[in-house]
Amino acid sequence: MTTEMSTRSEDGPLIAEPLVTDAPAATGMTIPEVAGLASRIAHSIERVIEGKRDAVVTALATLLAEGHLLIEDVPGVGKTMLARALARSVDGAVNRVQFTPDLMPSDVIGVAVFDQVERRFEFQPGAVFANVVIADEINRASPKTQSALLEAMEERQVSVDGHTHDLLDPFIVVATQNPIEMEGTYALPEAQRDRFMARIEMGYPSGESEVDMLDRRDLAEPLETIEPVVTVHVLRDMIDTVRTVFVSPAVKEYAVALATATRHHRDLRLGASPRATLQLVRAAKARAALASRSYVLPDDLAALAVPVLSHRLIPTSRALGRQRDGARLLEEIVRSIVATVPAPRAD
């Protein structure tokens, strides 16, 4: 049973925080132990990806919240490298799929093949049957193939010829994509974008980081030096422990208020879905655990609002007329919402 205390400030509503912040969860793992293991994973990834702490933290929060991650940016800035480094840090089954225009849905989810000897159909699993699936350049495949991931990402299962097949546990999709303005790309359907817990951009490295990269890559490939930090069983325990992170009623109301504000914003014709609210809170739990806290603060939600909410929104044509860069426009809208929606505060 969780014991909690309540505090109230003059400016904000009630926030309840647990009295015990490091008690072991049902898994036997404590929040500080989760934070320690996550720190080792982050250190492992940052041997390959330098100067991108925010991207690494968001990727880890998505992993521990059992969500899916979309990495969008121009070619050559380390999108696939981050995905591969994250996958190598977990000692589990990893499949990488290069999405191309001729990729078929059966390549992704699997197909039933007739066995001439047994005289019956046998299911041949597709690429999604792994703990970590790297969907490289996902928006180069046709919308039909992209949509093959919908059931897998939401329900952790695939249905082929009337039969349902469960995926591995845990299961995460780390997808990379190029900006839609680039040649040979197809926009991800709104329903699929909504299934990604977070979207991040890598951006160009600083000059110092880029010089360091040149020095190290002359001697060896850093990705080859990454060793698994946790097994899938330990990762499962970490995920289960993160689920126990406490969220006060006031913080939950704050999450709902952020999502509701997107639904009534004059520059948006589609706001955040209830799934977005749920995933924002789950990601905030993971971010709190990364900070070795067993309770969520409003700052956790505010910090994750842009990567969790912006890619799910659709601007109005009038808003796009003022700023043609849709992604930047949506990020600005979410930041303005975070700045204007009152956050609960503790004394």
C-alpha cells in the first residue's frame, strides 16, 4: 500500500507525494536501482552519440515506459546509430528492417506458408517478432506496409489468416524517418504517429563533438564496443518498477489539462488523443525514475510535452500559411500551451 503526504501552495492545487521513495516494488527492484541501471545504459549509448543528452534521456524514458520511439531528422545525423546503440544495450532479440517502397506487409508481420510434407499452413514470423525492432527509414515504405505495424505497436500481437500471434515481451519499435520534404518518402498515417510515444530529433552535433567523433572513428567503430547492460528479464523488472511510480491526482489533472488545451487551440484541427494523455503520464513516470524519484512532478510532464504531444497534432491550414514548417509550428504551439496552462506546485 502506498503511503502519501499532501502539500498545497498558495498558487496551485494539491500535490500528493509518497512518504517512502525507495521501497522495492513487487519485482524486488527499487527506483534507485532502476536509475542506476538506466544511467549505465545512457553511458553506453553516449559512447556513440555525444552531446545529445536530451535525446538519450527521452529514448530511455520511452524504453522504460514500454512505448515506441520515432526519430526524425535529416540523413547522417545519427538516427540509426542511436537506435542501434539503444538496441545493443539490451541483451534481447533485435531485428532491423530497412523500409523500402517494395517492402511488403508480410515481411514485417509474417506470413502463413503451406508445408507440403505436413499438408498444413505454418506461420513464418516476420521482423516484428523481436524485443527491439529497428524500423529504418519507415516513411520510405508504402502506407500499406506502414500500417502493418498498427496492431503490433498497440496490442503487442499480429493477426494473420485469422490467427493471433503474441509478440515478445518486452517489445519496442524504434523507427527512424527522414523529413517528408525529402524525395521518396510517404507521410506516416495519423493513426500510426499516435502510436509512437515520443518523437525526437537529433540535430547537428556541436563543433567539439564532431571533432571528437572524427578522432574516434579513425581508430574503431564505437558501436562495436557496446556490450549489453541489461537482459530482457532485468528490463522487464525495470519497466514493472517504473509502473509503480506515484502520480498525484493534481498531476494527473495537469496532464489532462495539457491535452485538453491542444483540443481547443485555434491553430489545431486535431488535438492530442486520450492515448496521448496516457502515454505522457507513463513517460513522466519513467523520467521520474531516471531521476531516482518515486513520484512524478509537473516538471516531468512539461519537459516531455513536446516530444510526446507535438507529433500527434495537426495544424490548421491557416496556421501553416503563417509558418510552412509544420513540425516547428507544432512544437511552438505545445510550448505555448505548457507556458500558459497552470501547473500544480508543492510547498
